[in-house]
Amino acid sequence: MPQDAQPASPPQGDKKKQTLRSRILWFVAGSVVNYLFIATPFKYLRTHTGLSVAAISACSIGLSTSFFFLWNYFINFKGDSRRRDALARYVVAVVFMWALSSLTLTLLKYVDFHFALSLPGGFPIDLDIVATQLFIGGFKFFVYHRWVFPVHSPKPVAQESAA
């Protein structure tokens, strides 16, 4: 390779696929942490307070949402658009997803099917929380990936000057 030659940059399609794979990987890894951020305060509040299921759901999802607001904004969803350009869309999406998740978890807790799962070692899994994440997760990922933090921001249309 000649001295002046620069290594070829990966084609745009490869970068887009790599970004999507990376986002999916972080999203899945985050779902485990998200589960813990929801399940732990939910169990604590249900045991130690007299709050309604709706209030407990809103608080538990709220704790998770607060952590992941920063996680997604600074780590997971990086794109070509500037962060401050995406901030308004992100706040709208976060508030909407918090409300939708809280409502879903509340409804699942009211319609308790008594399904239980225990991991080896006796660690109980709250399937209502898992179901909430499954119901909301795909839609949330789509909204964040395509609307809030698009991989490629559209190019501004050049304005013609009047000569």
C-alpha cells in the first residue's frame, strides 16, 4: 500500500448494520439491569408501604426510567444527530414510554395469573415485569432507533439564494 493511501473506510451500509447490532446488544444488556431497577423497588414498596399497585408501578418504572434516561442519552443511542437536537424528542418519548410501561405493569398486576419462575439458586423472577418489558421493549427500541436518535440524520435542503 502506498504511503499516501488511507485505509478504506467501511461502506455506509456496514456502519449502519454495525450500529444497529451494537444498539440491540446494549438494549438487551440493559433489559437485565432494567428488570432489577423495576423489580427491586416494586417488591420493597409492596412489602413496606400501603401504596396502590398503580403508584408502586409508577415509582418502580420511574426509577428505571431515570437511570435509563441517562444511559440511553449518553451511551446506547448514538447517531449522526446532535444530542441537543434529539433532546426534545427524547423527553417526549421517555415520558410517553414511562406512562405506557406504568399502565401496562399496573394492568398485569391487577390481572395476576400467578405465573412464577425461579432461577437456579432460588432467585424469583416477576413475570409481570418481564411481560411488561417484552410488550413495550420492541416498540420502545423502534421509537428510539428511528425517531429519537436516528443513525443518519437527514441532510438539510440547501436554500437557493436570490441572485
